[in-house]
Amino acid sequence: MIVDLGCGPHKRGDIGIDIVPPPASSADIVCNLGLEPIPLGDNSADKVVAYDFIEHVPPYVYYKENGKWQVEYPVITLFNEVYRILKPDGIFEIFSPVYPKREVWQDPTHKSVWTEASLQYFASPNLMYGIQTHFEMVEQGLVDHTSPGSHLKAILKKK
């Protein structure tokens, strides 16, 4: 099964997940990714794709609960959830604007910034910030999309 995160109107997989409900999207599941668990079982997906999506997930959210300020890290939650739903050796394919290109910030809905080094946090035995993933970096590089080297393409594999 292939799961498309932030599928928008053009789902690339068996199951599309988006915060925007149909008919404005091709989502099979409506979910606020990064702030809600992905409603799929553990080890259920062969592949998860995120094309021009992860930059829309906020890196952190502050909120007040019982009079105390709390912080959550939706980007980290999202990666932990992807790791959870992937089968062993499952693939997470990412395509996102990369810093310092203008595509990172020209869209006002972009909330997080990605560099070539960002994904290393999820591909090493790094338990900082609540990261619970141990992806293997299969492929990573810059690709020409809207301008030369404007996007990061990465393929991570669940160990």
C-alpha cells in the first residue's frame, strides 16, 4: 500500500491523506498530519510519499494547557508516525523546497525550512526532541524543479 501525505487534488498512491476534505482534495482520509496520529495500523504501508508537503507542517506549536505553556513538534510527530506505519524496509519518499532557494518562503503557507542536512536527524540514532525514527538514507540530492537545485529529493528506508 502506498500512502500520499498532503495529497491535495492529485493523489499519488492507494490512500491519500490531507487536512482538506473532498471534493477540494483527493483525500481518502482527512487528518491534521503532525498534530493527529495517522489513522493507519503499525507496519501497514509499503511506501509513504510526501511531495511538496513537509514544508507545510509547522516545526513547533506553543499552546497553554492548565495555565502552563506547552510545546509540541508536529514535524517530529509526523516523521515518528510515518516510521510507525511503514513496514520494515518500507520507503519514505520526500520532495520539498530546500533552503536557501526562494521556493522555501515564497508560498505563505510554508511553515518549516529544510536543508540538505535536516533529514539526518531522522536517519541516525538520534533520540533528541522526541525523535523515534531510525531511517536509513537511501538517496538524497538536489533536483531542478522551479529553478536549478530548488528542491530536495530524499528516499528514506525504515530499518
